[in-house]
Amino acid sequence: MMIDYIVQLTQLPKSSIKSTVQLLNEDCTIPFISRYRKEATGNLDEVQIGDIVKYKEQFEALKKRKIAILKALEEQDVLTDDLKLKIEQAQDATTLEDLYLPYKKKRKTKAETARKNGLEPLAKIIMSQKANDIESIALKYAKGDVATAEDALEGARHIIAEWINERTDIRNTLRNELERRAQISTKVIKAKKDDEKAQKFRDYFDWSESLSRIPSHRLLAILRAESEGFIRVKIAVDDVRVLERMDHRIIKSQNACADQIELAISDAYKRLLFPSLSNEALSNAKEKADESAITVFAKNLKQLLLGSPIGEKRVLAIDPGFRTGCKVVCLDAQGNLKHNETIYPHAPKNDSIGAIKKISSLAEAYKIEAIAIGNGTASRETEALIRKIQFKNEIQVFVVSEAGASIYSASKIARDEFPNYDVTVRGSVSIGRRLQDPLAELVKIDAKSIGVGQYQHDVDQTKLQKQLDTVVENCVNAVGVNINSASKSLLSYVSGIGPKLAENIFEYRTEHGVFKSRKAILKVPRLGGKAFEQSAGFLRIKGAKNPLDDSAVHPERYAIIRTMAKDEGVALEDLIGNKTRLQNIDLKKYVSQDIGLITLQDIIKELEKPGLDIRETAKVFTFNQNIKTITDLHEGQLLPGIVNNITNFGCFVDVGIKESGLIHVSNLSDSFVKDVNEHVHLHQQIIVKVLDVDVTRKRIQLKLHK
């Protein structure tokens, strides 16, 4: 049943889903399955496997809820064979909860009070729609707390309203209307209209549009404005149209009963159905907006994590500042801190000569190959200073994003790494290491703090965290990890490892020295066969005796490569990297029940360039040095820029000043843009044209220049 459920939602082959679910039940990870079990899954990628995981969990949650509901109905002694079958066949939570609604324990309601007053028989008479003199009949029920015939009819209507509210067909009629025709509108709260904080939401002081068509970023902005108390949000449909559709479904006569039912329908709609289902519709729209925003965040994070590394080079990193000075650190090629101090080239001290001398001497003393400058306060001024220096050797200068560096510098991870240094030194080290290897450094920071999304604090935080963790895990395993130099944070994202085993690996490495082979990983306490199977292909051993230990080839496939080398009459070392010989191998003769052609092709591809980093190498970028503030911009200028954030409505570009400019989705291309990521990617170096500059609101409109 689970397999059919997932097939229906993903449209993936049944056999692929069945094999994937089996592997997941055997505690295999998404990176391991997508990389090393391609024959079993039919070559599904990590996104498709991720969807299977999502819907598997969704099915299991639905199944658990069904069991709980069936148990509750059995205890109430109301479970019929027909109801049981409907519950068991329910394919979604909404249908399931609608089936359970009539039997759900309710707090005190008007209908419940009416029942206690003995008015349910009267409600049944009205719903039969056969009685004509209903008022005379109602008079018979006027006793106790029910003083008059009208009181009796009112109580009966409350019961009928509840019955109507519990009808699945009626609920689905209104759901359909809300889904297709609901309007979301906003009104500013007058007392807050002139509030300075409210001004960023002023576009939504009086707004209305279709709920089904509202873009995710706009809905999230509106809901944030509402939560901050600046606007009121209203969901509306054509009430007359909905009530007519409900009347048509329920009223089958034209007598006095019909009049009572019509009143009950109106009451059910206004008091029960619309408040509940309009909230549900808004919640569903919010869920879709969350998914859209989380997808954007995930794409941005992936691009950021797979950003270009400069590699193992000696780096001088600077965290710029004015009054407090610029914090300078020198790192060796492995990112170890060798020196730190503070220079004061800018106001108020203005010691630029002393700063230039200091940077020059440090560059020579530590044989610096690249300089990383944080892109925060005083970044442009510091970059201009560095570019004036005549270094003895060629040194590349990079401006590096500081996003999240302050979060890292105050974290436990940073304190453990640098217990004897303050946050300013740790922040500078992080900037330098980001240049060396963005992935290895950024995994130490909570992904939500990196700031490459839209409204990340407004979306479902559990779903966001889960998605971002998946992205980090996929990126780490796609690149591979040097087990002898990786931090605990980086190791924890390796397939099959996790935080506890990462700590064990780190401690074992500290105590026993570097790992000489992949086999040696099995000596780590509590790292058993399953963890080794899941992780070994993603862990690299630089300079290992067996060169395959520094490749993405899994140890379970070493034997077949040795067989290939033997058949070719060459040593294993001579086969690796020999593209011509590798391409001439007849792979079909190595296909067996245990290994298929897809895996063999992957192995050959890896052997051609073992351990090749999938990321591009970092490139130097220079802003227009004449542009220092927003007032230096004017319409028509062509400027170099770097994409620093991507949203559904466009992308933001750093042109070298405090304010980022926006390329609206309509200005990315002359044709329709379905996905912003198809036109630009994070940290891409581009040329933009200035369309408009609003100095007052600090807004810059740009166009992508082809």
C-alpha cells in the first residue's frame, strides 16, 4: 500500500520505489543510495530519493493517525464496517479528519446544549423535509430551558448546522470554492499607519488579490506584517454563490422545513464552516509558500556550499572595521592560525602607512598567496588599501561574504577550536577559511544564519531545518571529505557518520595520528560495518598506499578494479588516470548480478580523474572603484556585480556598496523567466545595467546585461 501511495505522488517506477524503500529500511542514507546503489533504484538521483523519503514518512504518519482514530472509534462503539473501510482507504489527512469529525470529542457547543434539551428528534423531523406545520410540532418541545417554539427551532437549527458542518461533501464544496475563487485582502491598522517599522509593508496597507495566485514572497510578507500588528488580513469568497450551492445540495422541498434548513445552512456557513475552512485555505497557501521559499533557500544554500574554493593556499584574512580597526590573521595552507593582530588604516586613527607596512611584512613572513577581505563595514576602503601595496610576489585579493561569521565566532564550535582567542580573531579566521574551502567552513554555521533566502524566519522552521540539513549532507558527500583534516562539523555530515561518530573519529585521529587507509577507519570506537559501508566512499585518505582510498570508488568495488588492472596487464597505479586505457575496457564482461553497467561506468569516470573536486576554482573579482555609495549610481551605468541572493521574484546583486541592487525577474531576460536559477547562480560574476536609483528608500533597480 505504501509503494502505491508513493507511486501516485511521485510517478516514479514502482520497482525503483520498492528497492529504495527497502534500502531506507536497512538504514541506508540518501547520498549512499544515490551514489552506490544505482542499479537497485534505476538510477534515481538524491532529489527523487528525497521525495520517496518524504512520502514514506507522510504515509507512515497517516497510518499512525488512522490507527489512533480507529482505536478512538472502537472505544466509542461507533465503528461500522463501512466507516472502517473509508478510514483505511483515506489517502490524505484532510479526508481522514473529515471522516473523524462527527465523532471527535468537542468542547461544549450550541448543538450539544440543544441535544441535552431533547431537541435532536425535532432536528431530524426538520431534515426529513416532510412536515408542514413545523411551528406546532416545535411547540411540543418547549419545556424546561426551552421556553418557546422559536427557542426549540433555534436549538434544532444548531444541531442541523453541526450536521451540515460535518458533511464531507459540503466541506469539499466550500474547499473547492476557496481554492479556486478566494481573495486575500489587507487593511492597515490606522494607529500603526505612520509607524516607521510599518513602512516596509506599506505596499500592503490596502491590497487584494487571488489567494491561489499570490506569489509566495508576497504572502509571507503579508503574514509577517499581520503578525507584527500593522495590518489585518481577510479571506473572502462570494458568500451568495456558496450558500446557493449549499442550498441546492441540501434543500429538497419548499415547505416550512426548507425555511428552517436555509437558516441553519447560513448559520453553519458563517459560524462553523467558513471560519474553519478559510483558515485551512490560508494555512494551505502558507504551506505552499513555505515550500516555495524553502526550495529557494535550499537552491541558494547548495550554490553557496559548492562555491569555488581557492584550495590549500596560505591566506591572510582581514575582518575590516573603522573605529575598532581591522583584525588580521595569517593562516597556513591547512587553515591553521599562525598569527593575528589589529591594524588601524581608517578613521579615526588613519594609520594607512603603518597598516601597509604591516601587511607587507606579514605577507612576506608567512609566504601569503591570497588575501581574503570580509565584505562588511569598511570593506571597500580596506580593499582599496590592499590594492595599493606592491607585494614582492603575486598575491590574489578576494572579497569574501561575512554572512554568519559572527554567529560562528561566538559559537561553541569556535570556542573549542580557539579557546584562547576572542570573537574578533575567530571571525577573521572564518573569513580566511571560507576562501580556502567554503563548504568546510560554512557547515559549522547554522544554515539559517547564512542569509541566502527569503523570509526564512517566517516559514515552518522544522521543515526548513530538515531541508537545509539534507542540502548540506548532499553537498558534503558530493565533494567528499579528507578524514585526516576535516573538522567534527564536516565529518558529522558524512553519510552514516553523525555527530557522535564524528567526535569519535576526531578523538581517535588526535590520539593515534592520521588514518593511513580506509580500512583503518574501522578501528574507530563504535564505528561498525554499517557505518563503514555508508561512509567509506565519501571519506578520502590523501597519500594512502592504495590510491583508490583517495577516490570516490567504494571499497566494496576495489576487487573488480584489481581484476581490470590484471586483465589489462598493468599495475593498479598505472591504470588510474590512464584515460585512453580506461575507455578501451569492455565493461560488459564485468557485469554480474552484484554489479551493473551504470556502476561500472561511474567507476571508470572516477578512475579517469580520481578525487577531482566538482567545484570550480575561485576567481578574483574587482568592483568599479569609482562607485563608493548609492549616490554615485545613475541610470544607464554598466557595472560589474556579484549575485548575493536569489528569490522567486529576482536576484540581489552586490555592486560594491552597502545597498544591494535588485534585478527583478522581468529584467533577467527578454523572454519569460520560469526559474531565476536558470539565468543566474549565487556568487556569479555578472555585468548589470542601472535602471533606477531611489536614494530615499535605498532601492536600486538593475537589469542583467547580456
